[in-house]
Amino acid sequence: MSATLKEKVIFITGASRGIGRAIALRCAQDGAKIVLAAKTAEQHPTLEGTIHTVAREVEEAGGVALPLQVDVRQDEMVQAAMLKAAETFGGIDILINNASAIFIAPTTKTPMKRYDLINDVNARGTFLCSQTALPYLAKAKNPHILNLSPPLSMKVKWFKDYLAYTMSKYGMSMCTLGMAEELKAAGIAVNSLWPKTTIATAAVEVNFPKEVYQASRKPSIMADAAYEILTSDSRSTTGNFFIDEELLRSRGKSDFSTYALNPGMPLFPDVFVDG
């Protein structure tokens, strides 16, 4: 186990807001070198955050930031960003596949353009970024890939109402399942992390009723859970589908009230989580 992420080079996709931003700021507290790879380089009309605003926050938190505009659907863009990161910081220790597109709709209401988008960003983007990072991770001490994706389940309830989205997120999780075993001999850990409850991000605010957003937890719970994974031994902590609260409980945390957006309000369970 690594007690700190100091000097670790962490490549985070979708890092301009939400969970990606929260993980970046948590890692920055240790003095990590963080590559903020996301599409948003200029202020969005309605969404907060850019790679540059998060870069300033990372520096203020004690980290070193490298903001890079990256669309994970573009092979050459991803390859160039990884090379730039390695040239700037001397390598890559950790890849966090956080970039994600959401579309909650049944088959009859899913345009193929939207199907292509969510599968290109989620499943293909995770595969591409992981594949591209492997030569760098192979040279690192305690290398990790962390996918923000759910536990795999064949329960029909997770497929019947939003099949395309489920396929795209399970595609990310299948990367965890397969790559963890494939890369075990190389000592590269591959794990998934998913929230027990909905998280108060722009994606939840836009795609779900406001009651769901208000009954969510802050992104910081995912950041704290990610930190626990990333500081674990890569050779013994791999192939897991972690749930944020369960992981933190196993590491001794018992009070989760500070994570609630509205403490005391019943929390809304996230999709793909049983029980």
C-alpha cells in the first residue's frame, strides 16, 4: 500500500467538473501531479467548470496541474495527451476513466446518434484510454486503472428501461473484468468504483427530477473512496467492483452525514445498485 499520492502522475478524464474534479482535488492534497483531460476548455453556457478552473483549484490544493483538452472519442487526441503527460511529468502512474455520457431512455426513444455517443464515450473511451495508457503504466510503481462504472449484473431490471445506457456503462465494467485478469501479471490494478446513492453532479441535475438531485450525496464521497483504492497495493487490489460507502465502511468510516447534500433527507439509491 502507498501511504500517499505525492508525486504520482494521475490522468483523469472528464475532470472539468463533478466527480472527476472532486477526485483531482482529493489527490492534489497529497501533492499529486494531475492531468486534467476533458472537453471543456471554455466556459459552458449552463455548466460550471473548465479544465483551467479546475487546474487553478488543484494548484491551490497543493497539487501540480496539466490541463489538456481531450475528447475521449478521438484516438489521436488521447494518444497525444498521454504522450504530453508522460513528457511533462516523466510517466503516468494512474488512469481514472471518469468521462461519461448519460442518456436514460428506452429503446424506442433512443436515437442512434445518442446510442453512438454514449457507447463511444463510455465503453470505447474507457477501452481506448486504458489501451493507450498501458505502456506508461507498465513502467510505474503501483499502477492503477480506475473505471467509474457499476458492478456487473444480469438482472433484467437494469436493462429494460434504458438498455443503451446500461450497455455503455457495463462496457466500462467489462473492461475492468477483463483487463484486471489480463494485466495481473504486470502488476497493473484495474478496478471499478460506483456510488451507492446518486451523486450531486450536473449530469444528475440535468437528467433526473430535482427531488433526486436534492436527495444525493456530494462528489467528495467518491473522491475519498477513489483515494482508498489508489493508495492500495496494485498487485493485491484488482478486479473489484467497489461501492463507495461499502468501501469506506471497510476502511473504518462510520459517519456519512457530511457527504449528504441535504443532511437528514432520505438518500436516493443510484442505478445498478441492489439493496
